[in-house]
Amino acid sequence: MSEQHSSPIKTPQQLITIVVLAFVVPVLIIVLLVKYVAGAKLEGAGTASMTPEAIADRLRPVGTVVLAEGNGARALQSGESVYKLACSACHAAGVAGAPKTGDVGQWSPRLAQGYDTLVKHAVEGFKGMPPKGGNASLDPIEVARAVVYMANLAGGKFKEPAVPAPKAAEAKFGERTGEQVVAAACSKCHETGQGGAPKLGDWVAWKPRIEKGLANLTEAAIKGHGGMPARGGMAELSDAEVRRAIEYMFNVGKQSAPALAAAAAAATPGAAKVDAVAGKKLYDTACTACHATGVAGAPKFGDKAAWAPRIQTGLDALTASVIKGKGAMPPRGASTATDAELRSAVEYMVAAAK
């Protein structure tokens, strides 16, 4: 029986294909193996500690530091709370000679010493009792409250001490005083009365403003008012600095008040003449444009009929209308005159209409 063997490669093209595949396939397999090995993540001992998450965790802050406010303001504890915190350890059982809480017999001679003495001993320490009961962080008011609490449990009639009123705001480190703020931001207008600003030391101009209250004036200075820019044009000023500047200008005005009062007491008939001259001068420069002819409803100078109902409202009301502005009349007649100068002009026109 004959066997015939034939090759699967019958054409040159098949031979070429086989040769190419024999070369390319092993190469592809090698490349894929290399990529697999190179891309594998090798982890050994300590490798996990180098991950971004582990590094961030080690750099995380271990705590937070909070600084207390510089003024140290806090709510004061009640007498009972302070007693439980610092006093009960000795006074509850009468340890080391401490008068036992509620024991009238032991407390009577001490109550006889008086409130001031008992509080002094508690704050400064007395015999075996340390200052403030050993708690130095206690406020003297808190210690006094504890004394009152214990004393009254033993028949005392002491009143709990009141919290003292807060002191006027003082300049913090880095902040300016009232005088410094005035020099930097306010003096340009307030030294000369520019734009209707009340002049420094002019008590007559400042008095009606002071009567409005410091809070209202401070708010107006912070937000701006009339021709005055917000915070006097210095945006970096704190509210406290603005308030101190106003307080400073108030005080300058108050210092001039006695001198003005003395001058008024010694006034002679010639003083009225001087005011009339000043009133006429301001009228000629700021008021005559409208009042000379009665423009825009302004009462004509010397017209008794037009002025009569206005005179009946009173000089103060007329002056206030001029200062604030009314109808077509702008505030201060669009002048930079002080309140006193405006009043003299009103008096001049009123006198001419009587």
C-alpha cells in the first residue's frame, strides 16, 4: 500500500506568510509580556506609607490653637457655680477651719466683719485659704458672688455685687487715637468748616450735633453724610477709630463752651451789631440771589407779608430749615457757613421784615 506525503505549502505566497507569522507572533508575545511585567504594581514592606493619602495624613495638624480675645471678655459665673468649683472642697465639710456652709454659728462672727472684709479675705487669701480659693482665673466679682452665696445661706443679707460698667473703648495696639484720626482724616474740613463741617472748638456748631447722640453721629460718619465721605475718606479706619475721632472733636468743643459762656455774659450792645454785620455779609454772598427777588418761592427780603408766617415758627425752626435745606433751597444755602453764621443771616432777614 503506497503512502503519499504532500506539503501544506504549495505556493510561494503561502511560504512568505508562514515565514512572516513565525517572526511576528513571537515578537508580539514578548512585547505583551514586557508590558505586563513593567505595569504590575510592586508593593513591599513600607510601600503603603508612601501613598499620597498616607503622606497627607502624616502632615495633618494634630490640634488647633485658639487665641482668646484681647479684652478677655467672658460671662461671669454665678456665686453658686463658683462655690461648687472652688469653695465646696473645704466649706462643704468645714475642712481646715473653714466655716461650714449653712452653719449659722460658725458664720455669725464672720458676717459681723462685714461684706468688704469677707470679700477681701477671699480674694487675697486668709490663713489656710489660698487667694481666690486656689483658682487664680476667677474674676474678683465672681469671688464676691461666691462669698455672698455662702454668707446668705448662713443668714446673711448681702446683695450680689453688680458688674461694673464697661470702660470707654481704648485704642488697641496698631489703632489710632481720636486725635490721630482727626489729624489724618478730619482736620481738612473741620479745621476750616469746609463744606458745612462743624469747626473744631466751635461749641455753637457742635452742640446740636452732640444732642443727637454719639451713636447716631458715629453711624453717619461711618456711612458718610452730606459732603462727608464714608469714614472721612479713609476706608481702612475701624468703627472704633471713627468713634474715638468724634469723641475727640466733641471734647474739643466742650472745652470751648466755658469761654463762649463767659463771652456771652460779658456781651455788650455792640455784640448784636457785630452779628448783624456778619448776617448781612452772609446774606449778600449766599442768600441774595433768591431772597432779593423772591425766586423759587423764597420770601422776598423785607416783605413783611411773606415773612410773617415764617417768623411765627420761631428763629430756631427757621435756622434749622436753612441748615437742612427746604423746598428749592439747598442745605446751608449751598454755602460752607457754620450754624452760627447761618443763624445770624436768618436774624438779619427777619429783622428786615418786622
